[in-house]
Amino acid sequence: MNRLSTLILIGLAGLLASCGSSVSSSTKPGLNDVYSMVVSPTQFTLNAGDWSSITATVDLSYLNETPKPIAPQPTIKFYSSDARVTVSPAGEVCAGQWNTEYQVCTPTATLPTGYVTITAYDASRNVTGSTLVSIHPRAAGITLNASATSLNKSLWPGSAQPWPSNTTGLLNCVSQNNQVQYVANPVDANSNGIGSCSVLPQAAGCIYANDYTWTVTDTNVATVSDFGYVVARNPGVTNVYATLNGTRSAPLAFVTCPPSSIVLTSSAVTGSGLPPVSSSYPYTTGDLTLIKGDQEYLTATMLDTNNNPLITSPLNYITSNPLTGSFSTTLQLTSTLTANTAGRFSVIVSCEPGNCNNSVADFVSPAGPSTGKAIGFGYPIYSNVIGATVQGFTGSTVLVTGTTLTNGTTPAHILLAYDSEALTVTQTVGLANTPNSMVVAPNGAKAYLGSSAGLMVLDLASYQSTIQNFSIVGGLSTDEITGAVLGVSPDSRFVLVSDVPNSLVFLIDTTGTKSATRYSIPGINAVTFAADDSDFWIGGTSGVYTFQADTFVPISSINPPDAGLSTNVNALAWMPDGQSYFASGSQLFNYSTCDNQNPKPLAGTPINLDATAIGGVPHAIGLSLSDKLWYDYAVTTTAQVGDQTVTQLTFPPLVSGGAGDVCLSTVTVNSPTTTASTLQSTASQVTFSPALEQEFVTGVSPTNAIAESVIHGYSLAVPATATVPAVPAAEFTLTAAYPIIPLSGGVLNDGRKLYIGTNDTTNGAVLHRFDLSTGTGTAGTRTEDASTSVAVVPNFVAVVPK
């Protein structure tokens, strides 16, 4: 607004006021009246030749009440402590000289040094108030840097940090709750620097740090004070700006350090309801032995790239068996683990891009230009793995179905549900189609059965079977999801179906939109999911493909990542430490979960394993299709920690050297331990028991299958129960009552019972049960303890998780 318009409006306001009622009052103060002057703003800054209005109000307080403006307000006079700054009767402060009409403000040849005091005075009540104004040349541009000496080092543990001594040596990022002062460097129209008032002696026209308006673009990453002190909050990058009377600086990034490692520790649940903070309750990274109903605190200690403590959320607590062990949040980095049923499971914590340690764009910070990846952003981070064994017994339901009835010719349209303990039929379910596969969701709620005529879904609460035609993105309403079910994600949300004859793959989201995405990919016959459900990988004749789970979008430029390398993939396995997964095909390959384009072939002759099972960390095992050898690969990564007890008094406990960024970790796959198998036929299914750390051959290829009187297995190690073979890392056999050809099978969560379906011309279709909880553990001492004839060829046998 120009000065003439301002005066006209003031005149109109006075005219309008004169038309109202008049109020007279005495200016003589009462006995208990206290008057005060309030001037606003209390401090401000001006470019030379600019002007700005201030306000002055006289308040009255009676008997110590809250001061209130008096009415009408008296005439206020204004005075300046420096003749180079003038004030109009209306309180308009000119950074220079007003003309007689108070319409033109002209800068003076010289500028004041430091603050000029503007005083407002009410003569009738003898009260004054003041404000401060600093005058400086107009800034044509502003750049920023940072003072490394302003780092509050007292918040950093230890004394071995490479502390910078000047701004050029500033750290690449600042740890959480630490601060750095950003410094503005303004120049005038001639590119001459305008001095800071913090430099003594002060120069004329200098600028105070709080003359600027300091802002950051993302207050979740950092906050900034009126004096330019930027405090690190949560990992990320934000731009810092300083604005001075309309001139905005060029941005300079501030980086709150990203996480680099997570160590997961457990501790006993105490009566206080909070995790212990005393060394009398030791923290441990070792395995847990629990009974049903037991609880443990699981605390994540996160360190940033400067090796300093970091608290950020959300972190994802992951269990390999959500039915056996579940979590409830206790504190920001602590969850309570509850043992629900008997069995064995593993626990990790992840920080996954998407909701934790997201990628950031390239930036320029006081330390210089950099990329987010160079600092450590955008990497998935997994903790060490803690194993847990819940002792006890858990019964379940065994599902049996197949492609034909026992006469061998009539297509099967039934599914039988058996009680795992009595081995009697509890449910007979009619199916709309002949199944070609069956997979039970990890949460035990549903079973998915594939067919050439549509996907069947069995509700395991009501035992109602329905044809599920999830809407196919880009498809017609009459399109069907055909093919074999290959897998269900750990959270039971995603289902993968492969129709090999038609070279189609269906990725199904069973929740939310309940839709499917269809891809044309030939020969897909294997899938593995990340335990945190972030990504999944599918493999087949043309290699391995990576997808983002919640969107079904192929990971950028990885489609497929290894064409011509790990072809004819028949098995995939994700390591529970999150660092890598294995693809078995023409060669056995190890992939980093965040570097899918660089698979590493394992040393030795090409290995085509029938399956790759996870025997806890750090092992990947399988049975070779070609030479009938058990292969046991020991896997070590820099993300693992050994068993240790942490007794520091600090909370959460500071443990270094544990987990870390996946792409920054080193994965080493040792040469395998090989054990000859006496298996007479080619294996088609291998079932792993986490509770026993054993693997069983539960299916063989029907082509040229040879009946045997044993079930083959492999023991990874000898657990404390001593119910496995006495020699660890060796093949063993379970004695059958008569020669059988295994078709399919499964094992209880608690590892007590193994169920295998067979069919032959002598004995017909039979469901066998082996008791794994008795015996000395030597080969051949454990035999089947029960069997029953079934009305359908048991091509598909599954134990429902409980």
C-alpha cells in the first residue's frame, strides 16, 4: 500500500469514528490502577529506505487483573534513538528520513550500527514502551553455510568422533537431537557482503541472526530456531532457508542421519509392565525357550550411520510363524512377544523403504553435493535373528485331496479333513473342480486350491468351498484365475497362481480391493516372499522376477534380472535375516534382496535342488534332483551377531556390530556340506520342520518311482530334545510299515507328527502318520504310528497351522 492510500484510509477511519457516540473519561489514575504500554512488534528489521508500521497500546490493570486496552486510546508520541531512523506520528518507522508529508522514506548516507530503539510515550499517563529495529542494506541474494563448531558434541557418546574444526569439514549428516547452526551470507546489489552483527566490533548496517526468518521444508526431518540452529529429528533430508525482508536464500540441505543397523535383544517381562533398565535383567540376542503363554520383551536398538543411537518408527516386528508367536507394542522400539502355541519360529525387526529409511533425492549440504544412497538412505535394514521354541503339544487338522478317486479314473471333487490325533475324518467338503494344488495360508484361515477351471477357496472355519474369481486388472468379468497355487505370503494376504500351459501368472490381493494382476510369463513354478511382505520373487524357465507385494509392480529394471543365468528355476528360498535369497535351477544363485541385478552363482558344479528350505539362520538346504545328494549351505553375513548377553545400564541397550543395511552387508555362502542320500526316486516335495530342524522327503516324482520302506530325511543339527539323529548334518530315514511311494505331506507346528499320503496297487490310497517325538534319534528307530485309508488319491496333503 502506498503512503497516500494509507493516509486516506486513516482519514476515513477518523471521520467514521466521529459519527459515533462519544465517551469521556478522566485521565487521572485510580488508587489501584496500573497502566502499561505494549509495543508490537518487539523487534524487527528493515532494508535501508523501507518503512513499516508499529503499534502502541496503553493497557490498564486494576487490582492485578489481566491488563486490558483502555478506550479510547490516547495520542502516542514516538521517538527514535538514532536520527538516521525517523518515525511518523502514526508509528510508521522509516529506515531513513521521512519527508514532511510522511510519504517518502529516503535512506541516509550512513546506516546505524546495531539496534535502534523506537520509544512510544503516553504523556498523560507517563508510560512508555519500546521496540528494536536493525537497519541494513537491501540483500540482493543470500547463501547459507553451517558452523561445524556449533555441533552439540555433548550429546554424542564416546570421544572418538572425527570432530570437524571448521565448516569445510562438516559431517555428511547430523545425528538425531544434535544441532548445527546455519549461517546466512547476504550480499548487496554490488555483490558486496553485508556483515553480521555477531562479529565484533559491529559494523554499520550489520544483520543479526534472528533478523532472518528461518524455515525448513520438512519439520519431521529437522526444526530450526529463530537464530538458525537446525536440530535433527528423524532420518531424511530437508532444505533450510533464510528469508530477510522478502529476499529468500538459496536452499541448503540438512541431513538427519539414516539408520544403519538394528540389534534385537530380548529380556524377561517384569511386573512393572515396562522393559527392565537394570543389568539385573540381562538382555540377550540368543535363542529363547518358552512355554505357551510366556512373554518376552523384544527391544530394538538402532544406530545411525554415525554409530549414534536413533529412535525412529515405524519398525516392523516379524515372526516366521504368526500363530506360534505374536507381538503387541509396548514402547516405540519395544514389543511384547507372546508364545501362543507349541512350535519353533524366528523373529526379526525390519526397517524397510516405504515406511522406514526411504530414498531421498540428490542434494547439496554443507558437506558438499551427495546422493541419498551415498549417505545410506533407501536401503532395507534387518536385525539379527532370534529363534524361539515354544514347548508343548499342538494338535491340528490335516487336509487331504487329489486329482482322482481311489479307482484312479474318476476325477476327484472332494476334500477330506482329518483330526491330527485321532486320524479320523471330521469334514468332507465338495469341490467344484478337480484340484491341481493346495496351499494353506500361514494364519490357518483359508486353503487355496488351484484348478484349470478356477481358483477354489476353502474357509477353514466353516469348511465352505467357493470359486473365487477375484477381479483381474484389465480383464473381463468372465475371466477366471486358472493354474496351480504356488504360495501364500506370510501375512496371508497375497496368493500366487501360475498357469504354466498358458504362460500366465496371477498375483492376487485377497484383502482391500480383492483384485488380481495378470502377467504373461512362461514356466513359473516357484515363489518366495520376504517375511515382512515387502517384496516377493517368482522363478521359472526364464529366470527370476521381482515384484513389490502391495502394488504387484515389477521392481524397476528387474524383469527378469538374470535372464540366461538361473534359468529353469524350480525352487526359491528367502533367508530370514533378510539379506538374501536363493534360486535353484540350472545353477544355484544367491541374490541380495536389494541388488537383484547381480546374482552370484555359488562355487562348484551346477546344482538343481528339488527344494531349498530354511533351517533357521544361517543355512539353506536341499536335495539335488540329479545326483541325490543333500546340500547344506552355511550362510554368514555381516548382519548377524553371535549369542551374547548385554548388561549395560543404558536403555535401550547399545549393542554394536549387529545387523545393518542389506546392500552394505557382506553375504558369504560357504561350500556346502554334502551327504549322500539313498533315495531311489527323484524328490518332488520336501517338507521342513522348524521345531526339529529336520527336512523330510514327502513326495517323489511319479515317473519311474520306486517304492521304499523308508521316508528319507535330513537333520540340520541336534536340538536339546535329542529326538533327531545323533549325528548332526546327516541323512536319516523313518521306517514305514511297507514299501510306499510318497505323494505329499506335512508336519505339525510342534514337530511331533509327520503326515504323508501314498497310493499304490497293493495298499491303495493311505494317509500315514509318523511319530517324531519318540525314539533315541538314531536312523530307522521311528516308525509310523498310525495309518488310514482315504477315499481320494492323496496327491495333496497339508497340515493346517495352529
